[in-house]
Amino acid sequence: MEEKENLVEVDLERKEKFGIILPIVLISYFLILLNNSLIFTSTVKISAELQMNNLMVAWISNAYALTFGGFLAFSAKLGDIIERKKSLLTGLVIFSLASLLVGMSQSATMIISMRALQGIGASLLAPATLALLMDNYQGEQLTRAIAYYGATAGIGSSLGMIIGGLIASYMSWRAGFYLDLIVGIILIVMSILGITNQKATHGAKIDWWGTITSVIGFSGLVYSLNGSSYRLVAFIVSIVTLIIFGYIESKVEHPLMPLVVFKDNQRISALILRFFMLGASMSYFFLMPQALQKVFGFSPLMASISFLPLTVIQFIVSLYIPRLTARFSNTSVLISGVVVDTLGFVLGSVIGINSGYWWGVAFPMIFLGIGQGLIMGPATVAGVAGTSGEIAGAASGVVNTFHQIGGAVGLAFISTMINGLKGADVMIDQAQFWMVVLAIIMTVAAINILRGKHE
């Protein structure tokens, strides 16, 4: 009887924490997404005010991607060692300070440098948020928390675009980064007061050689896709160092990225699925707003609002994920989402943007919204399935690494495939064809989950 009462007390305690830790995690994650959207909607104003050419403007995004993708594995492991709360707070402080300095930038050099610093802060935030969920919730509560996490990932980018569109249309571009600072300060206070349940791997050591090779490898890979010169050299260096990184991780006692994460069929399939899903989705979110402005003459704000058929449906579907996975299974919901998402890309490619916004864009967006709403939460669950507390941070770091690198690789690939085409309508229709190719690979990875154990 006493044991049952203790279990009830523990359950009540977890439900009480659900009210403060989850908002901290979701708002922190949204902060990262909002930051990217601010850049997408403000590049024209930034380039004009700071007198930046196209190459310099590209590096506003590239510098962030380099440090974010390059430091993710190290940051995830650091969170295991120094405790999630400290990792989250460190990331928030760095990110908030960098946001202030981005907003204050008076030169190309300063804004690019501060964007790189933001990437380091984001690399600490991203794995810490997911690991905090895994540390503080279990069972159905964890499933619900990850579903909300997935909903935030889905709607955050588009909602951020609307906020960014408003700021770009009616205010200085600097206001968006001051908004980042304000939200960051609020989150720091909330985290200090609200997060008490911490978890760390005592006695673990930082794998410095693994850290060095992973940073060089992942950063080199991103640069080889987005850089301006020596891209082939960067690609070769990244491949060599990543191979060395894998060898080091198989030998050291406390690996930066435990290879056991990749030994489960469900996890590796979910990671590959996520990689190609983000490749197609990031390309869509980056290229479609530009096409809407050039083909239909939409303003930046109207182009952002035009994503509502996707984002509203995606958000609503995401909220039903716990019920759906409880009734059908996580794998069934995930595969269904992949199929619907792929159908959305196929419809967009076949119908074409010249059919008009409602038929050529909004209609396919409905399927993309349903599909992505069904994918994000279950893909996250599958990506960290079966990991123990000791490697929870590493597993979440791998999820975020595949997320970040997948988006960068996909966008770079599709941008290369449409480079040189004339006409915004031709470019976006061709881009959607290649999105279908990535979505098909995503579908194969999803089906492959059925070959092994799954929930």
C-alpha cells in the first residue's frame, strides 16, 4: 500500500513539473526556429543597410550552420557531463548575448561572427531541450511531451516566418534579434527557478580527439555544400575526418557519440528518414516563399501568411499524435505521415505553381501539413528509442545533427539542381520534382523500420 502511495506521489510530482519544464523546452526550441526565420525574411534589409554583397549575405546563414552543425555532437555530450540545466543555461546565455550583438552589428564581419556565436549557443540548446524531456518524463507523459516538441518543430518555422515578415515589413530588422534577446532572458529566469531535476554522467570525460574530428568533419561537410571556394577540398577533408571520428568513437571509453546509437534498425532508419525529410522540407520553406513573391507578386508578409494551410493543419495534427500512437503504434503513425507527406510533394510537382496559389500551392500544402504533423513527433521517438539515460544526450544530439545537416544538404543539393534555370515558376516546379526524389528516399527509410523491432 505504501509503495502504491509513493508511486502516486512520484506521478503527481511529474505532472506538476510538466507545467514548467515543458514550456521552457518548447519555447527554447521555438527560439532557435524563430532565429532562422528572421534571417530568411530580413536578408534584403540587412544587405542594404550593411552594404553586403550576395556572398556576404549567404554567410549570414552559413556561419550559423557551420557552428551549429559542427558543435552539435560535442554539445550533446557536454550536456551529459555537466548536467542538462547547466547546458541549457549556457546555451541560452550564449544565444541571447549573440542575438544582442547581431542586432547591434555595424559591419558584415561583426554580424557574420555573431551569427557563428549564435550557432554555438543553438548547438547547446537543441540537444539539451530534447534530453530534458527524456530525463523528466516517462511513458505516456514522455510521448505527449515529444508530440508537443514535434508540433513546435513543425509550426515554429512557419510561425517564425510570419513574425519575421511582420518585422521585415514594418520595423527594423534589428528588432527581431532584440526580441530573441528578450525571450532568452525570460527563459534564463524560468530555467533557474523552474528546472530542479538534473541528470549528469559523473566520472565521464570529454572525448577531445572525437570532439576535434567531429567539429572539423561536420563543419567541413556543411562548408563543402555552402562555401564559396575550396568546396571539394572541404568535402574530402570532412569525409576523412568523419571516418577517423568513427574509428575513435569505437575505441574510446567515453565516446562523444556512442556508436550503439546506430546499432538499432529502428533508430538508424528514423535518422535517415529525418535527414531526407528535412532536406525536402527545408528546401520547400526556403524556396517557396521566394517563388510566391516572384510568381504572384506577394509581399514578404503575404508569402509568410500563405503558409497557413500547411502550418495550421500541421499544428492541429501534431496535437493528436499521443492518441494516434496509443491506438495504432508509433511506427504506423510515422509511416502514414511519410506517405501523406510524399503525396503532398508529388501533388505540388505535378500540378505546378502556374495553376494558381489555391490549387497549385495551398492544396498540396494540406497534405504536407498532415504528413509533417504525423512525422515529427514519432520520428523523434523512434530516433531515441531504447536509449539509456547515460546516452540520452548523445542520442538527442544525433537526432539534432541529422536534422540540421539533412536540411543543409537537401537545400544545397536542390539549389544546385535548379541553378541556372530561368523563370521563378520553372525553378520552383523543378525544385519540387527533386523534393519528390528526397521524399521517396524518406519513404524507403520509413518502410525499413518494419524490418526490426518497433513500438
